[in-house]
Amino acid sequence: MGIEPIYLDHAATSPIWPDVLEAMMPYLTSEYGNPSSVYGPGRRAKHTLEKCRGRVAELLGVGPAEIVFTSGGSESNNAVCRQYTDLVITSPVEHESVKESVKRLPSSGMVIMVSPDATGRISPESVETALYSDNRSSGGTGLASFMAVNNELGTINPIEEIGHVLARFGFRFHTDAVQAAGIMDLSHLATCVDYMTLSGHKLGGPKGVGALFVKAGAPWRSFIAGGSQEQERRAGTENVAGIVGFTRALERSVENRIASVKKMRELRDQLVGGLSSALSHQIRFNSPPGDLSSPHIINFVCLDDEGQGLDGEMLILGLDMAGVYVSAGSACSSGTMKASAVLTSLGMNEQVARGAIRISINPRTTKSEISEAIERINQTVSRMTGVSS
């Protein structure tokens, strides 16, 4: 009989909730109409689509016309960043879909990079200093993009305070809230920004669908050319089944947020305490403590006796064999096994950073799974370092 697998990579993707799948099923089978069609099945699909748009808007405390359905986080981030070709302010610890979009600005475009602190946090003071010290930002408007919760470290950014600074400079503000959904109050976040990115599969919804909040009056032109779907804001036949699933998953995350956060904090504390006790000097935590970090992400480095990071690929594969599924950071960067660009940008030695592991939990994670994971991680590290556990 095989060992029971323990899935601890929910920041990469999370299994779909049964009621989410149930809500989607009619639109994967009998209700297959194209919402752009004018006959009965099409009209029903259109009605469902707009009902979902209204519900998402209600959950975010915004207007239905301010919601654009997309294929997920990367598309939404690309679409927002490419609205602005003159001036963008961001940081080196953003998601790859933001960093790569910024790299594709025309040669005439200008980028201001704001340095995070040692925990990956972007402070309002650092944003203000960067804007004042760079005369390119004076007299013009542009876009700032800072994520609400860092996807590798779990660091929470002070979005409201950053927004106040940016407003004084006339900047539009985008936040990637993919990892913040179910953790932070999204309706409050929406009052602080002009654009906000959400993704379904991080919430126990389907892959390939998300939503983008675009504040009324914020610049917008369709990122995908073609038809007039989404009120001419995104061409392409809408993924009705996916949108239904996304909406239900978002409802769950908003309605259960407070209880879920409480449970995940307890699980995080159990994990951190257990690993600290088991591995002692062989572990270094990179996620900030307490309320400075989201409770669902724990990033750490396992070290050998000389203080060097263990081979991250070998550690992940060793844990895979032990039935514990974790990652080295962003799922969009997996397979490269390079040192985390987030950690090295914070000053961590590249050799040490190669041993970084991200564990991410969700409300379905259990205390017994955490206990068992601690034991399996300890055994795997001990085998790699030749130290008996």
C-alpha cells in the first residue's frame, strides 16, 4: 500500500471544490450556447454570463461594467501593463507576467524600479522616494503595479498606503491580487486601485479563467483583437462554464475568508514550529512573521552543515518520492530550477537561494497532514545531509 500524498502547493493551483464543479456542469453539457448568439441557448448563456458579472461586482463592491472576464492572472496582468507605454513603476519581486510585460515596453518607455525591504515588502516611503528622486515621473501620468500578496514569500503589501502616494503623483494603480483572494478584503482593495487581477484556479475554481477589475474612467483598450465581446474590452467567446465556476469559487472565498484565515494561521504556526524544532540550524525562513505575511504561504531554505542551500531540485524530487508536493516558488518559473529571482533580488546568496522551498496551504489542509509533512521533510533533509533524524 502506497503512502498517502500530501498536497502543499495551493499557491500554484488548488483542487476544484465539488460545488464549484456542480455549478459548472450544466454549461459543460446541456447549456452549451454561445453568449453572442441571439437565439434561445445563446440568450440563456448571455443571461448567465451577466448574472455572474453582477455577482462578482457585488462581491468586490464595484459596478458590473467594471468587471472584465479573462483567461486568468497572466492575461490580466499583461493587458493592464500594456495599456501604458510611457512610464511604469514596479518592483523586482512582482510576478513574471508583470516583469515580462514591463520588459516589452517600447524603447521610448521608461521604468522606475522600487526596491523592496528584506522581506519583499514595498513600503509607501520607498515608492515616494523613488518618484521624487526620478525626474522622469514629474509632470506625467503612468502606471504603478505592485502585488497585494507576494506569490513566493507571502509578504503582504500596504496597498492602501501605496495608493495614497501614487494618487498624489497622478499614477494609475494596478494590483495583482491573485494570492490575496480569500486572504484580504477584496472590496477594500478595490477602493484603493484602478485595476485588480484575480484568478479562478487559486480559489478552488477552474483553470483558464479569471476576472479583472477596471475602474470606471481608467484607460482601457482591448488587448485581444476580434469581436465585440465583454463590451468590446476583450475579444473572444466567453468561457461561460469557467466563469460560472470562478464566480462560485470567489463567493466561497469571500464568504469563508475570516474563518479560513484563522485556520490557516494555526496551520502555519504548526508548520513553522514543527520544522524549526525538527531541523533547528538547518532551516531558514524567508517569509516574514505574523500578520506581515499571508497565512497560506511559507517560504524557507534548507541548509547543509556548511550553511549552503541544499539542491532545490533534488529536495523537491525527494519530497515527491515521499509523497509531499511542494514547489520552489512561482509555478510560472517551475522547471527552470534557477535560484529564485525574488530571493536573489533581496540579497540572498544564489547558492543558498537554490534551496528555497515554498509550501502553500489552503482551508482544506489538515493538522494531521502538516504533522506528517514535517516528519517527511525532516527525513528527506536528513537523507540529503547524511544526518540521522
